[in-house]
Amino acid sequence: MSIKAEEISALIKQQLANYQDEISVEETGTVTYVGDGIARAHGLENALAGELLEFDSGVYGMVQNLESNDVGIVVLGDFTKITEGDTVKRTGRIMEVPVGDAMIGRVVNSLGQPVDGKGEIKTDKTRPIERKAPGVMERKSVFQPLQTGMKAIDSLVPIGRGQRELIIGDRKTGKTTVGIDTIINQKGQDMICIYVAIGQKESTVRSQVETLTKYGAMDYTIVVTAGPSEPAPLLYIAPYAGAAMGEEFMFNGKHVLIIYDDLSKQADAYRELSLILRRPPGREAYPGDIFYTHSRLLERAAKLSDALGGGSMTAMPIVETKAGDISAYIPTNVISITDGQIFLDSDSFYSGVRPAIDAGTSVSRVGGDAQIKAMKKVAGTLRLDLASYHELESFAQFGSDLDEVTQAKLNRGARTVEVLKQPLHSPLPVEKQVLILYALTHGYLDDIKLDDIAKFESDLFDFFDASHADLLETIAKTGDLPDNDKMEAAVSDFVKTFQPADDDKSEPVANK
Ligand SMILES: Nc1ncnc2c1ncn2[C@@H]1O[C@H](COP(=O)(O)OP(=O)(O)OP(=O)(O)O)[C@@H](O)[C@H]1O
Ligand SMILES: [Mg+2]
């Protein structure tokens, strides 16, 4: 076998050419492993945690694990286009998403790219998806209300701007509806809303966007979606991307409401990619830092100090429970991170109490400071009324054997439950909520049949709109109840004229 001199020189030349590559070894690496949504690469010694990387095929990845020999990368796109031996480049940038006014009204993916077919988003501002939450001195106590428009929430578990309130419940108990209706109610409230849909069917997200559009809510809303068919890393980063978009507004002195729907699916996605990255599994196979995953996200919701412009970001994370078990791992974690929770109960939901808010287990730890005075006055006894009602409910079957006080409590309780019901997508302005709760707590509903309460409410609103708009305006403007005599006179006037749907006389005892 003879060796040709040209071949040798060609080989040497090739080696020399390759030597050039070796010099830039600091900035590029070689893929050594590709798996579902993740990759490992060798030779990225200087990569930063969270840095954005670019693969040969143009797909982006984010550095997740820094190990002695290689880095673990989550692939933010189609990982099937990556093969072993591909080069992967450092970009020197931490993962960012586009932010700013141009995002409003759009539906985007976790990378901030539009998915609504309405063309390019023109903004040159970006923000890193991970950011340290504002510190103690940068914050201020929550004091402005965030009206959800739902009687049961605004009266019993009031939410303040900058608060983190968890919405928790089994599947199909109206969790998403609470979020969507809250967004709908922000119309004209100087609030920018971000709805982050994590792992939700494309068809579901589509119908939510249609609902928001129908009620004119897309004018102030950004929808971030990471569908179930997308790789786990995109589901994992979706809430951080949404938070980054919200922070842009918050740090410019604006008010933001962000809904993460839901963090259970995000936790599952994170568990998936952690296991493929071979991080050791902990309780329920979630990785050890699952608590930090949620706490650092929710801490970014804040009410900023005046020096920082006084903006706010209110977070409403949603968590799904299994069979009402709020003591499972993810629910307990998120409960301990948030400033309260709204628990939606499936039994109530199926018995027709919607929204199915369980007053006993739902709390708001800071929102009370933000509740308007008028609401405080009329809703003060509601929680107690409901609690004693549920306690006495089991006795209700004995009917007339009960003493008068107990009967009165049952009667009032049943009416309270009825008043707190609210149909889909019909948020109420706070002054009207105050009005109906005023009628309830002052006993005007005690003689009204349960079936007539919905009619009583809408007729009462019509009556006030027509002849006592000034009283409603006082509540809305001052946040306090108008003169009690005036209120009483107006409501009694209405009660005198109220016509129930049919002429049956009202039943004296709470009928269940
Ligand atoms: N207040 C309400 N009045 C009437 N129907 C309601 C109300 N709230 C929710 N629903 C209906 O109940 C169904 C489930 O609601 P929703 O999708 O909000 O629940 P979810 O808990 O988010 O469900 P999932 O577990 O699928 O995420 C929907 O069809 C919705 O229209
Ligand atoms: Mg839902």
C-alpha cells in the first residue's frame, strides 16, 4: 500500500482547518446526547445557567444543568432536528422574551412569538424571563382593590393589587372561569392582563381568546400559550415568560393581573424535563427545587413602592387538586407561597352553586386592607352566616322542630348562598355587589322565595339604575355607604313594588 504525498498534505491541511474550530471551543460545543426535549453538550465550559444557546438547525436551547464535563440543555423547539455531533453555539444572552405595548392584544408562545396569525410583533424591547423578585424595600403593602366582579370573591376573599391569590380545585370546577371573568371585569380599570395557558388544549385556548375578544377584553390582554403538544421546556418557561411581560408594565408604574393556568401542569412539565436530565427525583418524583420553581415565580408579583412608580403585579395562579386533596405536594407548596386561596368545591359546583367557592377554606390574607369600606360594612357577617348555615344544614331536615333562631339562621344562610351565585361571564361592578349584599344582610331577602332571588337582584339593579343612580354613584366614588336612611328608604320602596315571577307565597323555611 502506497501513501500519496498529496493525500497526506490534504489531511494535514484538513487538520489545520479544523484547528481553527478548536480555538473557538469556548463558545461552541458538541451535542453528545439528545432526548425528549433535552440535549447534552460537551465543550461549553463558560456557559451561564439560563443562557440561550443556538443549535446548528437554528433551534434554541436554554442551559439548565452545569456539570463538570457537559451541560444539560432544555430544547426550546423541535428537538428531532438536532443530532448527536451537531455544534451548539453560545449566544451570551440570558433567555429573553419581547415585551412592551405591542404585545397587548396578541396570543404568543413561550418565546413571545405570535401564534395568532396577526403578523409580526413590532417591539425592540426584551426582558430576561428570569429575574430576581423585588426586595423588601422596593415593596409597599397592598392597599388598592382588584375587583374580580364576582360577589363571592369580592365580599369574602377580597384581592388587592399586588397580591398573590391561588385558585385551587378539582378538574372542571370553574377555576379557569374565575380567571377569565376577572380579566373581563378589568375593563376600564387601568389594568393590563396576562393569561398564561400552560398545557391546555389549543381548542380550549382558542375559545378562551374568543370569549375575551367578545367581551372586549383582548384590548388590554396578552395571552401566552404553551400547548400540550409542545416540548416540556416550553410549558416550563411559559409562566416566567408571562411574568417578564408583566414586569415591563409593572416597572413602568402600571397595574398588571397575571393568571397562570395552571401551575400543576407546569410542575409536571418541570418534573418531566428534570427526570430526563437525570436530576434525582424527590417527593411524588418532583425534583428537589420544585418549591423554588414556584416561589421565585410568585414572588415576582408585587406592589411596588412609590419611589419605583407604584406599579403592581397581581398573580392568580391556578392549581388543580385530585379529589379535593389540598394537602398533596404541589397544592401545599403553592398555598404556603401565596397570600391566600380560593377553594372551588366540586360538590357545590355540581349542586349548582356556581362559582363554587368554599367560604370555609378560602381566605385572603392581605386583601382585606384593600376592600372598600362599603363592602366591609355589608359583607362583615357573611362568612359567619355561611359557616353557621353549613353547620346547621344537616338539621334542616327536621323542619318545624327547630327553634326560631335556628330557622332564621337557616333561612338567611340559604339566601346568602343564593345571592352569591353568579352566572358565567357576568361580573358585577362593586357598587351593585354592595347593593344586593346590603339588601341581604339587612333582611330584605328573608321573605323572598329562593327561586325569586335572581329576579329580585336584577329588578333591584334596574330600579336603582332608573331612580337611585346617585346612591350607586356615591358607593362607587367614595367607596363608602351612602346615608343609611336613604339606602333603607330606597330598598324598601323597591321591595314594596317587587313582583315575584309567579304568585305563590314565599316559603317561611329555608328550602334546600
Ligand atoms: N359560574 C358559572 N356558572 C355556570 N357555569 C359555569 C360557571 N363557572 C364555570 N362554569 C362552567 O363549568 C365548566 C368548567 O369550567 P372551567 O373550564 O372554568 O373549569 P376548570 O376548573 O378550569 O376546568 P379544567 O379542570 O378543565 O381546567 C365550563 O363549561 C364552564 O362554562
Ligand atoms: Mg381550566
